[in-house]
Amino acid sequence: QVQLVESGGGLVQPGGSLRLSCEASGITFRIYAMGWYRQAPGKQRDLVATITSGGNTNYADSVKGRFTISRDNAKSTVYLQMNSLKFEDTAVYYCNTRNPATANAYWGQGTQVTVSS
């Protein structure tokens, strides 16, 4: 069974930084692309960043230059380093992956990030 467990969310001031972690189990992590999504209340779930099994990254325009996605295959963990946080970054952040063979998606339970002064 695939399991994704996010951690690292919390309350942070505008301009501050936070690092989210997502530990995966039940998959051969090194061959899976990983992603981070976020969803604010009343809003759709949006893609934030992705990283392929080979380390290629992609970012939403709204976070490019501020957020960095990375992975540690030895720890089966994907990270999202968030810098220069803004009020509009407030959301529940979800870890995501897809089975490379079936394209079935898997989601973590989410971790709350609140940017507030």
C-alpha cells in the first residue's frame, strides 16, 4: 500500500521560510516522480512543484524563485523548501505521486501552512 506522509507545516510570518517533507512508503521511490500541490479554502487544488525521478524540476509561476523542490532517494523523501513566504501561500499542502506504469495518483493527507503576521 502506498503511503505519503507530509510534515513540516505550521505558522510562519510573511517573508519567512518553511521546509515541508513527504516521506513515501510502499513504492520504489527512486523511479517515481513526486509533486507538491496546495489548496486554499474555497479554491481548487493547484500544482506547486514537481520533480521527476531524474531530478528535473518544474514550478508554478507563483512560487518560482521562492520555492525549491528536492528529493532524497535514500530517505524516500521529497522536500519543499519555501522561502519569502507570502499571505497567498497559505494553504494545505499535499504530497503527490503517480505510478509510472498505471498513472494512478496517490496523495498524502496534507499539512497546513499558514502565513500570517
